[in-house]
Amino acid sequence: MQGTSFGFLVVSIPLAQGFGLSAVFGGALFVGVVQILFGSVFTKIRHLFPPLVAGVVVIGIGLIPTGIMRFAVARELRTSAHCATWVSPPACSWPSS
């Protein structure tokens, strides 16, 4: 069983301030219908996504932005003449590539 989340507040509060509470309820109704349609389609293709595959894909997709940012920062630090201003000096002693 899943409980509710506070993640919807990020969208709901500005929507209610701009268009009223009826817009929030209308949006919730629309998204509910979309979830029902998605659920009916997903049950037919669920056998293609065993738990191992689904977990690896979801976690992997979630980590892509983190990997890109860490790669970009590490590359910048290795090529930067001002390495000591970014991190402590021992971390700057990476082998040159």
C-alpha cells in the first residue's frame, strides 16, 4: 500500500493561487484518468519488465544527471589551474590523462 506524498504541493499551490481550487481538483481528476489508462496498458506489457530490470533502469536513469555533473566537475578540476580553490590540495593530485 502506498501513502500520499507531498510532491504534488509543488504544482498544486501555484495552480490554486493562479486558477483556484477547482483547477487543482480538475487536474487531479485528469491525472487519475491518465493513471488508469497507463495502468491498463502497463499490465499488458508488465512481463517485459521483471523486478531486476525495472530496478536497474529506474535507478540508472535517476543517476544519469549525477554522473554527468560529477564527470564535468572532475574534468574541470583536472584541467583547471585553480584546483586548490575548488577542493583541498590532496584531491587535486589526480594522475594526468
